[in-house]
Amino acid sequence: MIANTAIALLSGFLSVGSNEQGPITVESGGVVSNAKGFIGRFSHSTGEAMVSGSGSQWNNSSDLHVGEAGSGTLNVTDRGVVSNTTSYIGYYSLSTGQATISGSDSQWNNSGDLIVGRWNLANGTLSVESGGTVSNINGVIGQEPAATGVVTVNGSGSK
């Protein structure tokens, strides 16, 4: 847990749930900065990341993979902010990625593309609700023929 304005600076990648199960929580103004981010990196792994509260940030200077080969969940709430270049929700075959951006001023800022369901048999779900915001250059839902991508935008001010 990174909280109460604590700062974690990593020069390499951050993997949440690499080989088994792993959570990370960034809250109460905590900040995590790293190069590339993974949530649920390898098959049979489960990772969950929560970024919640005003001033709380997870800054990736490169890509963010939510469910790269395993199962990954990203929750951004209560004015939390996640930023990266390109992001993938459900990357490799049989992976599952889920991202929920909820609440006014909660943001997921992609300076590149956002792909929901990348390769065949990958599953990706994105929910933007209650005033949450997701920004990106290009958006792709279900990139390969057998990939599944679902995007839901619900509630006033959600975009």
C-alpha cells in the first residue's frame, strides 16, 4: 500500500500479480511511478490495482497491461489518476482484464491507444461510470477476430 503522500519511484517495470496473486493500493495522495506496468502478468496469476483518493496517482512512462496473460483488475475511484502511453485490457489468449473508472475527477489518461481485448480469446472489459473519464488517441474494442472487448460508459459526466 502506498498512502498518505508516500512516493514510490521505480526505474523499471511494476508487476502486480506476476506468478500468483498480488494487490497494490495507492490511496490518500500516494504516488507510484514506473516504466511499464502489468496487472496479472503471467497465466494463472491474478493482480488487482486500486488507485483511490485525491492526489493518488499511478504513473507509467510506458504501456500498462491489465490482464496480460492472467487475470487483472484496475479500479480508479474518488479522484484517483492513472496515466500511461498505450494500454491493453486483456492482452494474450485466455487472459482477462477488467478496468473500472468511477467517480467525478477519476481519470485514466492514455497518451496513446487503448485496446480492449487484444489477441484471440482475450477478454477485456472497461466500465466508465459516475463521472469517471478515460482519454486516449485511438480506441480498439476486440482487436483480433476471436477477442472479446466490452466498453460501457454510464452516468452523468462519464466520458
